[in-house]
Amino acid sequence: MTSTNFVDAFVSTKQTLHDAGIEDEFFLDLIASRLLVERVGETNNQGWWDSRVLSETGRARLDEVTPKTQLQSRINLAVKVGQKAESDRVPADSISLFSFGPQVESRLTAAIKELEANGEPSLKALEELSVPSLDEGWTHGVIEQTEANVSSASSSLTEPDTNGSFCINDDGYTQSEIEPEKWRLLVTHLQGYGNSTDRLNVPYYPLKSELKSENA
């Protein structure tokens, strides 16, 4: 699997999201990144989680249940799968690809609710993504397609622990610190997932309390 395939799927997914009404550039990149990683980890790809939400089979099943809100349903289900997999591996108060802190997640949820299903929004590029194996750094091409003006090598990543996770930086962030650093966080999380090849290793930062930060 070459980086070109991942890039094509990422770019196509962003276009679908934009056509459906997502205009915020960060949300476009964040949602597309989540959907790409979710698809890579699905049962008929890397098997990181028991899910086929973004496969052709998943679409067919949702067509029967939620035909008018299929895109919203697929996004929400995919995110829940990713959040569950990450929460099983990282501490409770963490910032990870599928969990950017309550403030960001609240705004993101509201944006997804406003999606419009004009015609039949297609995630075909994701459905067709076949990932029999991964090379280290497989997210590099995707990072170059984000709107972030930061280097993909901006953080030095540590070795994963036995839980299948690794803390990128012990200092972490408070909720108010996430917003100005959100692009760097997204890029670094993608960089971390790019180190997942034969097994899933979840990158994360600690989510610090605002109160503790003020008293520090």
C-alpha cells in the first residue's frame, strides 16, 4: 500500500465533507483523519478494531437503517469505535486523535449534526481502501495534505508501552491551550499513528486541569 492511496482517500473524504457542509478547515482535516485511521484499522484491513462501518458492507447496512442521515451515522459510529479503542489504552484524561478535549468535541459534534445529505455523499475512496500491510511513516503523505503549516517531524516520539500507547509529551495541555495548538496536535497524532504498523499503538498527551495549571 503506497502513501498515494492514503492521500487520495484523505483528499476525497475532505471533499465529501466539504460538499456536505463542513467549512472549518481544522474540522475537515480532523474528521477526514479520523475516518482514514478508522478505515485502516477496520476488520477487513488491519483488524485493530471489530468494525466495518466504513466498508461497503457498513454503508449497505446503514442505508437500510438511516438512509437520510447515512453520512452522519457513519462518521459518528466510526468516531465511537476509535474513541473506544483509544480509551482502552490511554489514561482517562488524555488528548488523542479521537478525543480532542470536551470543548473541541462539543463544537465538532454540532458541526456534524448540521451536515446536509445532498444527493448521496460518497466515501467510496475509503470503502475501496485495501490495507494488507503498513510501512512505518504511512501517514506522512496525509500530513502534507492537511492545512497545518507545521512540520510532520515536529515531535520526537517515544517507544510505546505494554498497553499499546505512548505519551508524546508529559507536560500535556489544558483545554484552553488546545485551541492555539490544535494543528500541531493533529499532525503529531497522525505522525504517531504512522508508527503503528504490525500493531496499534495510540499516541496521546495528558489533558491537564485548568485549576492545576493555574496553581503550578
